[in-house]
Amino acid sequence: MKQPRTSDFDPNAKERELKSSMGDFPAIEHPQQVRQANVSGPGLPDRPGRDVPPTTTGKRKIKSRHSFDIYEDQVEELQRLSLEDRMRGGAGSMSAMVREAIDDYIDKIRVE
């Protein structure tokens, strides 16, 4: 039969210190907001996060997700261009490429 620890019920007993293997880890805190400016480094040119033409208010609305059908050869070419951009140190964002192409198309149509 197990022996009860009578010290657990003694109001005058000293509090036991708990031991944990995670005692030396830093406390979890809310992350600080980091604002990225231009990305640069050895051998990399300064590149802004994204070139976006300003609107009349100076701000663009938050983008929402839409699905559009595109051809397989278009996707393959975007993937190739994305890989080449990443190899040159760029972001290689296919979404950014599509947004830029849509902006160019809208500008072209509005001029005509």
C-alpha cells in the first residue's frame, strides 16, 4: 500500500518546487510586428515589396480570392518564370505576376 504524503496536507509545510525540462525555455510572448522595407543583401539589388500603381485614394483594397480558368501552358510558363525570378533572388510570386498582367490589361483596355 502506498504511503500518503502528509506534508501535502500540512498548512505550515514549505511549498515544493516543481521541476520541468522546459524550465530554461523563454516565455511565449506575442510577436512584435516587423515591417519589411526594401530587401537587399550581398549581390542583391534593392527591390521594393511590390510595384503597384496608386489608385485615386492612394490605397488598394484588400484582395480576395477568385478562381479563373487558365490554360496549362500558361501555368507552366508562369512556373518557369517564377523559378527564374527566384534564382535571380526575387520573390518569384506567380500571383504578383498575374496581378501585374491584369493591371496591364486593364490599362490597355481603358486607353482604347
